[in-house]
Amino acid sequence: MNCHNQRFPKVVKVGSVTLKIYRGKVKKKRKKYDLFTVAYYQEGKRQRRVFGNFDDANKEANEIATKIAHGRLNAEELTGADRDSYLAALDLLKPIGIPLRSAVEAFVAEHAKKRDPIGNKLVPELVDELLLTKKRDGLSLRYIQSLRSHLKRFAASFPTGIGLITSKLIEEWLAGLSVGPRARNNIRMSVVTLFEHARRHGYLMKHQRTEAEDVPRAKERGGEIGILRPEELSKLLMKADTEAALFLALGSFTGLRAAELFRLEWGDINFNRGHVIVGKHKSKTATRRLVPIQPNLMEWLSPHRGMSGRVFVSEHAADRTIAFAKKHVTWPSNALRHSYATYRLAGTQDAAKVALEMGNSPTMLFTNYRELADQEDAKAWFAISPRSRRTRNVVAFPAA
């Protein structure tokens, strides 16, 4: 059957049972492929099955619809009020995709609140509380946006007490998301953060592992590391405005993470001693480290010497810089940090030294970045300076 002649979502109906087939795209090695998702409800619980071609999806949808229709007939064999209550409950739960059992458990938990408050804090309320706490703690806008996106999806699927959610339910929910292993692990980490917040504030038993912590991480195959070539970075710095040039220079010649760059203040840049201080409260790993200012980076930073406040006033500096860069070069994921690690390791041949600078493990650096570049490449990378840039006026950033 030709999927190009179909209108999506395609509705498959058997008796009173209705399923839908959605068409999407998945990107693999820079190519996009069709992806067909069969979505349906069974006993009030939303189910999904994904296929690489339409014929398989259509066949499966018809088989599932037939089985569900048969199962409903079995349910209708219940007598009188029991049958009516069961079917009515399923219909009420369909729009929100909550299993009948979960709904009953949530109802029971609500009535048990006075007897045992532990575990009965509703997930949507807990998510709002966590996001407010993170905002009050001054965490980056990008991190809070990511946390909100992940946990709002979680709360929509589990509008119950936090204590009712088991590791098995979380694992099944993660497996049903149409995301890759790395994205799945990122979402899992957000859920772990939510459960840790609940435990810390007495909504779960203290001094015990949470259900979220027991959910296994997805195995990441690990894609090929992508880096910029020295000539590509030089081209970008020649064309960049002041904000983009500073972001590119700091990211390329220190290897700081984007979140660490957002938290960086001019006071963290010690011009006299020649290093950038990444404080433990600004570091992803919560450990303080010193990153040496390379001679070429000192040239990029010198026009801003004496400034105060945050280096990047806007949280969107990275977005603007990356959007600019993509117009001129092929931009790999995490390009600046990967590039710094590659060229710094090639230049020093000292994984332990570079690991300290980047807040990573020597093993990870040696495994991922060794032999991606040689010492001549490293010399070219750390020789890129404003002297190779077209003459232009330097505009200072306003203090935060």
C-alpha cells in the first residue's frame, strides 16, 4: 500500500475500536526516513508501536484493533452495573491516557492523605514547586527550560501522588517516548531530580533510594565526535560580531560548557595570573577548577579588561552564535568543547592535565579525542588571534 496516497493520521476502525497511524520523520546520518507510529488505548492506557514502513504499521493496526474489539466483547460479558461501570470508566480515562488501575490508585491515595502524607504530593504540583526552586536558586534559563519540558510531559502522564509511581512505570514511560538513547537519559535525569526534590522535602521517605534512581540508563552507542577545523573557526571569527566572537573564543580556547559560559563573570577571569576560574557553584560537576588562558585567548579578552558583571548578559548568546555559525560552516554538536578537547590533547599529549581543565575523566578524553588531530593542527588552532581578523571596532558589552 502506498503511504503517499494516505492522509495522516490514518484512522483504522474495527467495530467500535479506533486506532490512528501517525507519520513522522527520523534523522539518521543526516538523512531523514519515514516513521509510522500506531497509537491506541488499551484498558485506558495509551500504547504506541513504531514501524519503519507503512504496510507493517497498517497491518499491525488492524490486528490490534481486532484483538481489542474482541477483548471488549469479553468485557461486555460482565453483567449489569459492573459492565456499565467498567466501560464508562475506560471511556472517561481515554482523553488523558491514564490506566484504570492508576486512576483507582490515585483516588485511594487522595483519601489516604490524612493517614499517611508521605508519597501523596501530586506530581504536577511537585513539578511546579521544583521549577520555582531552581529559578530562585539562579540556575540557567536553558537548564530550567529543559527541566520544564521534560517534567511537564512526565506530569501529564502521571497526575498522581509521587509515591504511587514505580521504577517499572517510569521505565515503560521512557521506553514509549519517540527519542534516542541520549535524550531518554536526559529526561530520566530530570525525573531523578524531581524524585530527589520530593525526598529532600519529605514527600518521599528520606535516606532511601527513590524509584527513579532504580530506572536503568539507556545504552548510548555514542556518535562520531565532530570538531571544527582551524580554518573554519578563523572564518567564523572574522565574520562574527562582538558577542559571537567572544562566545566563540571563550568556548574554543577554554572548553567551558555552554552552561558554565552563561554563569561566567568578568571577575572569574584573572588577567594577571592567566586563568579562568570555574567556581564549584558554576561547574556542572560541582568542583572548582582553573582553566589556563592561552596567549591567543588573552588577545581576544584584553579589549574587555576592567569590565564587571556577567560576561554574557543574555541567555540566548549561544543560540545566536550557533545560528550565525551554521550559515557559514557545518556545525557539529557541542562543537566548541569537542574542538578544544581535541586540539588541547593533541598539543599537550597529557590527558590528565586536559581532564582537570575540562572537568572530565582522563579515560573519557583519551577514548574520545585521541588522534582526531595532530600537533600541527593544535598549533594552528591556538594561533587564531584578532590579528588574523579583519580590522573592526570592538564594542564593549554593557555591565550586567
